[in-house]
Amino acid sequence: MSSSSAQPDDAATESPPRRPRVLMLTHRLPYPPDRGDRIRSYHMIRFLARHVDLALGCTSDEPIWMQHHHLLATMARRVALYPISRTSIRMRAARAWLAGAAITPACFYRSGLGDQLARWHEEEPFDAVLTFCTAMCHYVRRLRRHVPAPFTGRHVLDLVDVDSAKWASYAQNSLPPKRWLYACEARRLRRLESGQDEPFDAVSVVSEAEAKAYRSQVADHGQLVAVGNGVDMDYFQPLEDTDARTLCFVGVLNYRPNVEGIAWFVRHVMPMLVEREPRTRLLIVGRHPTARVEELGQCPGVEVVGSVPDVRDYIRDASVVIAPLLLARGVQNKVLEAMACQRVAICSPAAAEGIEATVGEHLLVADQPRDWVEAITRVFDDPRQRRAIAAAARDCVEQRYTWDARLHPMLDLLVPGLGASRPTASDPLAATA
């Protein structure tokens, strides 16, 4: 009889492969997810944390609480949140303007955060950096110049929207001297977006419409990919139909496109609506209402609600959610969320542009004031049509707008080949959601 010594089980002793190390940079605290950029960055962090070893560097011009750090630390292994003041933003903007540099990234660069990120990279080198918007581009420059370990990995710039195009639109709709200031910022940002000032390996935008705008107005980058927004289907559940002749507008109420859009609607559409149907009400919901928005509450049928704990309570009370934006970039989350709540969304052509939906089946589009009045009145008066569009809207977002499906292309942009397999690791927030 022969005997043999037990051999170690190679499979049992093999350590799991190291996950790619990715640094994500955001210019605004990605929590709570209550505005467009926060919604995207929050869900992007949540998604990436299941696939990579994530570090997060973030500036914030709003108060940072310990619970923000704790919550983000459940997703990212390393978290650095750096407060910035509105006063310092204005001072840096002025210096950048005089120096001939783009104002946006200068406002959000702080050497303390740059040094922190460089120390992280020296300890555990990053394989890739995901820069959320051009505001954070200078931090990648700092990492590339770091001694003794400069960053040499992949850099992906998530523009979301083509910011230079937004500033160019502001310039066209403003008077001097703002027109000159906005036009200059558009030109300087265009250099950043094209990669002339800070190179990147890939660039992503939120929709095919934004990709088209990038190619026509900025550059024809070889690795330009549309990585769209999704909807939290569990949070925005279908709501029961209501016969209330109530409209709801949701948005950050100190953001210029929102302010101009809802002011236009109240001035040009509401008087005609109220004359035709005196019971019509408009609820204006969102954070930081400006004085101009507050004044809208004096108009017949209009209530400026302001900041609320849960927008669903107000969407529930409305039979129509409106998005009357005159200027809109990318994808309007407020429209997707209304559709997910099984509400009829009526949009301006600009607000509907980035939504992959069929007009007349999943949502409605109106341009001139009379078009708005006719569309809203039909929805009020025809419960059958209202319920059909609302149900189709929910089906549309369920099929096309889950966050996982929308964000999956980002994996291959950051680490080529990473998106080929889908890890089964659970969502780190699943237990707390």
C-alpha cells in the first residue's frame, strides 16, 4: 500500500482577485438625491461600489453632517468631503476670470483635498478616475503631477450635459455684461470638454442628444458614450389616479432654467387655464425658492410649496406633472420620476428631448401657451386617456430606465472588460434602503 501526503487545495488557498481601484470626484455632496446632479452621482456611486474598490472625493458648498459621511462610507471605502464657502467661490471665480481660466473648475479646487487624494493614490494607486463634470478636472491634473507616484491610469470625464452649450445659451439670452461673461466661460469650458487642457481617455454624457451636441459643438472624441439616467423604481411607485385638477412642478427653485420655465408658465399659461377651469391649482415644489419664484404664489391658482420631505406626497395630489423648461440640457429626472409614479407628464420640447419615450403614448409635449392649455384640459377631462398614458409611462420607465441597465456602460469605460461579467455582490445599501 502506498501513501501520499495531503496536497493543499489551490482553489481554497487562492486569494480573490483585487478589485479595480477607482476614484470618483464630485463637486456637490451626492446626498440626498434631491436634484439632477445629486441623483445621478448618488446612483453612480451606489452602482460602482458593487463592482470596484471605490474612493470618493467631494466638495460641498452646503453643510456636511456626520451622517453624510457615514452613509457614503457604506459604499465607498474611502471618503473625503471638503467644505467650501460661497465667499471663496466668488473670490476664486474673479481670480480665474482675470487669469483667463475657466471659472467653473477654479471655484471647486482646494489644495487640501488635492493633497488628500494624492496621499491615497501613493498608498494604493488608482487604476482609474471618474470625474463628475468639468468642475473637478483640476484634481486629476494634481494627481498626474504627483511625485513620486504620478497617476497614469484611465481618466473618464462624465460631462452629464455639455456645460459649454448651457453657458452659450445663457449668453444668447442675457444682456451685457453678463452676455460677454457667459460667452467667455462657454469658450473656456469648451477647451476643457474637448480634452485640450486636461486629457481624458473617455467622455460620457447623459443622452444621445447630448452626444450629438458634443460632436457638433465641442469635438469628435473617439470614445464618447451616452450613459443615461435611470429611476429608482422602488421609491417612485405607481400612484392611484386622481381626478384633481391639480398640476405639480418639481425642481430646484434657484436654478435658472427652472425659475425661467415656471415663471413663463405662470405668466402665459395659468391665466388661460384658470379662466377655462377656475378649480385649476399649480403646486410649485422644490428647494431654495428665489424671491421671483415666491412672488408667483400671488397669482390665481398658484401655491409655492417650497422644500418638502417627500415630493411623492405632492405628485400624488396632482393629475399632471409639468416640465415647461425653455432651456433644458440632458435628461429631466423630474419627468422620469413623474412617469414612474404613473402620472401624465407634459413637457416643453426642450424638456422632452432627452427622454426615450413616444409622444402621445408615454408623455405629452406642448410648446405655445394655447398648446399647453389644450393638452392639460384634455388630461383633466378625459380620465380614460389620462390613465392610459400614465400606465404606459410606468411601463416605459420599467423597461428602459433601471439604474443598473443605464449605468452598466460606465464599467468598460473605467476598466475595459469589467462590464463583460456582472458580479453577484449585493448592493451595500440594500439592508438600509
